[in-house]
Amino acid sequence: MSLDPVEMPVRPPKNRLSRLPKAAQWVLMVAVSLALSVLLHHWNVPASLLVGPMVIGIIMGTNGATIAPPKSLYLGAQAVLGTMIGGSMTIGILTSFAQDWPLIIGVTTMTLLASSFLGWILCVRQVLPGTAGIWGSSPGAASAMVIMAEAFGADARLVAFMQYVRVVIVVAVASSVANFWVDPTMAAEIGPYDWFPSFDLGGFAITLGLAAICCYVGQKSGLPSGPLLVPIIITTILHVSGVLDVVLPEWFLGLTYAMIGWVIGLKFTPPVLRHAADAFPKVLLSIFILIGFCAGLSVFLVVFLDVDPLTAYLATSPGGLDSVAIIAASTNVDLSFILVLQATRFFMVLAFGPSLARLIAKRTAHLTSPSDRQL
């Protein structure tokens, strides 16, 4: 069962929102998301344009909404975000990575091992059936892990539940930490935010054209999260070499963030929640343990790389690359460093996550049912 944004489970008709026409559901979701986002932005909550739509998406998804963003728009939003990430990369941060790669790889490896250990515990304790806990504990690459888990016979509903609960909690915690770190006096001195500044229209058109091409190539490449990864790689190369200046107005990035927030939120449907209700407390505990462990790892970055604490925390935060990038982009941190470490973990999860899951599954095969032993 795929939890692709355009193939979400059908909600039972008894839910209230399912009685509304889809057009009315869209109007309701957009209007309330806008109101909440403006309120959160007024309160200086980082990534308010992600958090607001995500919260409203969760509320609507769990109350029977039957809408979902079109797949093309969701993939386009990933491509735009990938282009923004690539445009944030500089030759200086890549050089820094080359110098400090042992520590960065070490921190990333420890995160991956810790998440695998938590997944093993969930499997041994039979908190979730089969190998769902192993795949669901993977720190990042949520969509890719859901797809891979389904291919290897795990319950994709439970894997998606774990992955997106972790994303939501990480976003909430990271936004709170970032908001706590912001100096209120400095925020007040910034003044009103200009959502519609003048910008280079030609550069904007070129950026959109590049994002569209990279999105198409990424989708056809067969790479997990290709529409996000290909734009990151191509835009980084073009930007670092001086060929391209990325132009993305704030209002357009806001639409991109909202699209991603809606997709994450609407995945929380009544069938998924009912299926995972019994395991929720233990899953929640494992997520907070992983967040705490990653926060502890950030101390190494502060001590050995002289990184400021908020940058180090966001760099090690076990959320999705896209959501952490949105939070970092709205905060006064070293965005490039955060993106390099998050991207490193993303690629390591894709490269080694399935192998670790298969290894742990084999070690605990006697605890799973025959239908879950396809690994």
C-alpha cells in the first residue's frame, strides 16, 4: 500500500469533512492555514509557513478530509526546495566539509546506528508487527523509507505513521528551540517582513525552468526522492561554479512550504491512526529518545568545529531534509553547514538504511510472522 500524496487511503463517510465537496475542503484548508501561518509568523515561530499548513493538514486528515495535493504540484514543490538548498551551498562550506569529514561522517553514522538500535528494540518488544519498527525508525528520507519498506514486505501504513510522526515532532521541537534561541530585541529591530520585494524576473524564470527540468529528470531517474535530490545536486554545481544565481521570492517559497506541510499533514488519516493507536506511546518515546540522542551529538560539533549551538542542533536534528531546511532558512544560522550534514545523513540513510533493516530483520526473524519474513 503506497502512501503517495495522490493515493491516500479513502476515509469512511461517517467523518464530518468527507461530507463537504472537495472544493469546499480546499477553500477551508487554504483559508485556515493562511490564518494560522500569519498568527505563527506574528509570534516569530520559525518555519511558520510549513508548521501552519502541516497542523491544519493533520486536523483535516484525521477528521475525514478527502483531498490531497496533486502529485505534480508536490513534486514541483520538492524541486523548488531542492533548488533553494542547492543555491545555499558555497565553495567555502564544501571545503570545510572536506576538512572535517571524519567528524561529520562519524556523527551521521552514530545517528544511523542509534535509530537502528531503537528499531531493533521495537521489533524485539513486538511494539509493531513484523519489521515496521525497523523501517520506521530510520532518521530521514521518510518517503523513500516508506517505499522501500513496502517493497520488502513491511506494513507501509505503520512505517509511514512512524516516519511522519517523527517529522511532525522534530519540526515542532526544532521550531520551538529555534524560537527560544531568537533574541526578541533583534527580532523587533528587523521590522515588518517584506513578502513581496522586487526581484529579477528573468532570473526567477531561469530558476523555475531549472527546477522543472531537474524535477522531470529526478522523477525519471528512479532515485528515491529524485525530484528533491537531483535539483540539489545540479543547482549546487551550477551555483558553486558561478553559472547560476538562484532567484526565489519569499512569497513563492511560502507556497512551496505550504504544499509540503499539507502533504505531510494529510497523511495522518483515521485508518492509519487506528492501526497504530496501541503502539503510539512507545513510538513517541522512541522518537523523543532519538531527538535527545541527536541533540547530544550536536555538542561534538560545538566543541570540535566551533559551530554555534542552534546550527549544531538543527544540523543533527533527525527530521526530513526538506523540513529542517525550511526551519533553518527562516532562522539566523549557518544554513550551508546544516544542509551539508543533513544531506550527508540523507544519502547515508539511502545507502545503508535498507541493508541495516534487512540485517536487523534477519536477527529478529523468529519474532515476526511468516508473512513479514520477506526480507
